[in-house]
Amino acid sequence: MYFSTQDVPSDNATTVPQFSVKARARPTVAFQRDHMLLSTIRNETAALELTGRAPWAVTVTFVPDAAADEPPSRLSLNVSSAAAALLHDVRPGRYELVSVHDSFCTGQVLEPSRLVANLAPLPTVSWDLSGAPSAVCLGATPAAIPLTLTGRGPWHLTYTDTVRTPTFQAENFY
């Protein structure tokens, strides 16, 4: 949007020079989601949604999980493109967007402005042997032993049968 002035007649015959000003929309920032579960085996990233014109400067506060032995901190992100709007190496704790500034204007933080990151619980396996027979006959139908799996699938389960070989591996249970 452009605004301009024009020559304005008056009793004094004063002329105002013409100029134009481009009004730009204020940039915005938000997290793409408000909660995430973190894996213990890979570095995680959290995506930001940005509007405005690159580059952006985004300020985020981080309050670590109570189990961490570190103080809260303030992170400054310099984002060169909307596709690169990622918070890297997300750790357990609470992240809060504080501010955004693009190449022209100070902007506005939108919802979700907070992201809570938690470690996913480690998987477990248990079995109930109360209904299992104390002995089985070789060559007969094998006994079924129900398993209980916790955590997030897919699971990769390996066990060794001490009577038969080779080791059986079951994967991708959901």
C-alpha cells in the first residue's frame, strides 16, 4: 500500500513536495505445535511458522526440564528463509517465543507461542508366565506366552530360544 501527498493549494500558495511511503505488514512467528516427544537417540528440531520478509531475528526463552542441571536461557535465532525456520537440538523443557523482527519491522508472536518438549519414555517388555506350561514336548505346537509392550512403536524385539536355533527377531509391532 502506498501513500502520497499532492500539491495542496492554499491562500499562501505553499506547495508540498510529493513523496511515497510503503506500508509493510508486521511479521509473525508461532510454533507449528505446542508439544513434542523427544527421542533419546536423535537430535530433534521444532518448526516455526514465519510471515514477513527474510531475514528474521527470533528470540526464544528456554526453561529446562526439572531434571536438568542448568538455568533458564534466552536463545537468539537468525533465520534466512521460511523453509529454514527450525529450532535445532530441542531438549526437554519449555520454549516460549518472545519476539520476531524481519528485514523491515518488529512483529507479533502468535499462538502456539509455547512448546513443551518431553523425553519419550523408554520402551519395556514384560510377559506373564502364570499360564505357561512348565514343560513342552519337542515337535509339538509351541506354547504361547503373552507379551506386554510399552512405549511408542514400532518396537524391535529380540529373544533367544535356548532349545531351538537361530535367534528369532520380531520387528515393527504396532
